[in-house]
Amino acid sequence: MTPLSGIRVLELGQVMAGPYCAMQLADLGADVIKVEPPDGDPARYMGQRVGTDSTGFAALNRGKRDIVLDLKTVDGRAAVKRLAARADILIENFRPGVMAAFGLDYAAIAAVNPRLIYASISGYGQTGPDAGKGGFDLIAQGASGLMSVTGEPGGAPMKTGVPLTDLGAGLFALAAILAALHHRHVSGRGQYIDTSLIEAGLALSVWESAEHFAGATPQALGSAHRFLAPYQAIRCSDGHITIGAGTDRLFAALARALGHSEWTRDERFEEAAARLRNRATLIELIEQVTAGQPRAVWLTLLSSQGIPCGPINSYAEAFADPHVAARGMVVESTHPTLGTTRTVGTPMKMSDTPAVPSGRAPQLGEHTTEVLREAGFSEDEIDRIRTGPS
């Protein structure tokens, strides 16, 4: 038994946020039906590709069934409405207004299925003066403030290395969907969910917003923490490691391990606030010591003293880590054209109803006939949908 056994999801998603949200639901056992246009989700053309099957698409769409419907046709729109009438959840991440133009907005679908939970993910949300703007992760990272605090002090604005607002919006939508499912269990009613990339960027800025609301202007700090020191990447003779010793107890342990217990009696470093004010000087002193030995020496020594530290891995190193393997964070599947594919596993570990991130990504339109038959479409209707109006 999986957590969402028996839940049917209709996904009209593209590229990242919507598909990522729906993939989490598929991992949790929902039957996710992905609706694509005849030329496919643009993610199909990102990454290594064989025809319309790509590693980029596989990374976001495992465990789903796939149908092709042309929403520019009457038959395609009617099919979506019929499928939505028997679904529990609908997810879409088009620009606001697109689904209404197709006659597939929440009001239209709720009229035929009042129990439906309908989630919209967009760049700026469905309301407000910027609602009509297109939304991409880069744009949202800039507009939400994330790029102003990413990178080295005094350097050019930088986006985070992962598409944080896209993924964040997908996860916030997921949380809202699961809450709405519980509410429906109590009330019998579905509801509409509206979230956005820019709101995800703002919501994830918990430390930065705290600094701003306290009257300061958050700045880029490289790898350093906003309120703790030392808590950042530290130079060794052959590269960098991370050290997190921001509390008084951990700093005292670090000072002892580095052979400088006197630092704890230095007024510049004896309290957390003082260490933060004098971070540049403190890091310089620490690196004068750590630069004399390779990373492996310091990782072994600091770990033995209970001081939080770690390597700065490449993705090759991260996925080769035995701990990552033990936690099931690499999933393999066999794809008809891509062969053996590897995707990131699920971090949701559940004792009684485990997530099952084991399915492969579907080929374009692979399940069109199967899904439409299940929904009661006649063979003539299916032929007309697949071939288009004569």
C-alpha cells in the first residue's frame, strides 16, 4: 500500500514546477496522467535525447502515464474536461489566463467535479499587477531577492546552482495539495490552489527576510552563514571543506582541535555575536592552520571531535557516496529508447506507506489509448482525438 493509492492526478505541466510536483505525487503512489501537446513537453528536448525521449524529461516524469491531447482542438479540450471529471487532482503551470482561454479553468472544471483539487503554479501568481508576466526560475530568483544574496561579497549577482524557485514552487504546491486532500476528506469539497515561483523564492528566504525586517540589507556572503561564524567553506591545502561551528561549544571544540584554545579567550571570538562581527579575521586565522594539511586530514580529525564538517563533493562524488546509496537516493529504470536511466530517489522515507520512486518516464503519448478507454471513450472518439478532425 502506498500513501496515495487510488488518487488520480491529471497533470497539464511543462518543464519543471508542475511536472516536479506531479512526480512527487507519483512517487507517493498516485496514478498521474500527464497530458502533453502533440510536439511534447519542452523538457523532452533538454539533455541527452533519443527522438522525443530525453534524460531531462526522465528526471522529472518517472512513474507517470502519458497521453497526447491537442488543447487547440475542441476534441482535445473536451477530453481534458472528461478526464478531470473523474480525477482527484489537476496540476497546471501555464501562464495565468491560458486555462481560462481553453475553458478549462477551475470554475469550469469544478462545475463538473466539485471534489477536484486544482493547483495552478505560475511565475507571479494568478493575481496582482505582475500576474500576466511569464515566469522562469532565473527571473523569479532575481525578482525575489535570491540573486542579491548569492555569490561572493561584492561580486556580480548570481543565481543559485539549482532552479530553486521552480522546485520550491512545486514543493509548496505539493504541500498545499496534500492539505487540501485532508480537507476534502473532512468536508467533501475540493478547492483551488494558487502558488508561484516568486513567492517560493520569498518564502525560502527565511534568514534573509528576518535580516531585512530587522532593518538591515542582506548581502551576498559566499558560503558563509548570515548569523553564525564559523559556518562556511574553509580552505585546506588541496581544496575546501565545510565547517559548521557556530555555537560556543562547537567553536571551543574547533579551537582545541586546531591547537588554538586561546581563541576562546579572545574578546573578538569568545561570544557568537563577536565572532560574527569579526568573521573575516577569524576565518583568516582558521585557514592559516587548515591550509597546512589536506582535506582528508581535517575531516578525520574534526569528525573525531564531534565538529560538524564535510567534503564539498561534485555530483559524481555525491552519488558515489555509500551513505547516499544506502538511503536509496539513486533510482534505476529501463527505458525503451534511453536504456538504463538513473534518477534522484525520494527523500520521503515513511515506515508504513513508503514512497515508490521506481517507475520510468513515459514515451510521448504512450498511454493515450489506454487512459481514454479507461475513461469510457469510444474507439471512434479515441481515433478522432489521436488523428485530429477529418
